[in-house]
Amino acid sequence: MPEPKSLAAVIKSLQKFYGQPKPPKIKDPLELMLWENVAYLVDDEKRGKAFALLKKKIGTRAPQILKASNAQLEEATRLGGMLPEVRAQRLRQIAELAHWVFKDDLKSVLKKPLPEAKKALKRFPSIGDPGAEKILMLTRSYPVLALESNGLRVLLRLGFAEEKKSYSASYRGVQEALKPQLPSDIDNVIAAHQLLRQHGQELCKQSQPLCEGCPLQQQCDYFQGAY
């Protein structure tokens, strides 16, 4: 039986290759949801511009967003790519839930037991398990290693779990494999998330991955099978 893959070894290799990532700037749960929804299928630079305009022209508190007109919201979402009208309405829905249901106190949700906190966050548009876990991680509420598509792809190719037909099944498989290996320090968990995401974006791409220059060649099942 093969030895379990080592997350610590993977992160050590990535940190040596890319350097230590800077801590994320956004730590507020509502702002994290707005950041995710203000743009769609764009890079971080464009997403950052859309979020900055939203924050400057309207604000990122729920009452501020509820007071804004559709045109004002769409001015920000238009910088964030396709379907700006849909995403503007999504921002308003997020604000409505935060204000009317959670009484502008999402931070109290973060203090609930992990299953309850995830269930509450998943009431918001476009927030599934990965999104809820990302909020709980970046707000430093729980040391859960949230994975988006790039990071998940890296770990699947490395062989931490078998890729399934459904994204959620693949996600759960990797999470189960990682449970006994997660760092106890949340800052280290966040750094692992960032490094895996960066590696998936820059080298371990969905199509035509740049395996020849990858620092994880010797640890990667995908590379060993392809070369």
C-alpha cells in the first residue's frame, strides 16, 4: 500500500518556489461574499478593481448596498465581467440577508459550531461548502483548508484523492485525505490555500499544464503517469 501523500512536503516545495504569500487583505465575512460576487470569471486584478469601485462609490456594509440603485451596483459589476445585471442583484440579495436575517452581525455566525456556521453561510447566493469554508478560513474562525478549483486540481493530480465525476465528490475526497495533516495554525492553513491556488493558476493549469517547470514533479501522480 503506497504511503499517504504529505501536504507539509507539498507546501514546503511550493513556498520555496513561489515565496511566502502575503496575508489576504479582506477578513470581513460580508466583504468576502461581495468580493466573490462582484465579478465572474476574471482575474484578481479585474475583480479588485470592481470591488474597489463598489467600496468607493457605495460601500460594503449591507445598509449601504440596499440604498444603492441598480445602476450604481451595475457600474461596479460591469467592471467584473459578464452578466453585470445578474451579479448586481446578487449583491443586493446578499445585503438583504445580512441586514434583515442576520441583523448586520455575520461575525456572530462565525462563532457557531462549524456545521452550524457553514449552514448559515450557505444561505447566501453562490456560497456552497467551498465558499463557506473559505470565509471561515479567511476570517480565522476555523482552521479549515478551503479549496477552490485551482487548488483542488493540484491536489487531485498529486494523488491525494481520486477525481470523481462531480466536483463536490472530488472536493470531499480531498478534504477527507487532508484532515489528519492540516496545520493547527490558521495562518499556515491560509498560506497553504494561497500557494495551492497560485500553483494551479500559473503552472498546474486545467489544460496544457507546465509540468516541465513544476517543483512538485517527484510528488505528482499526474506527472509520473504522463512522462
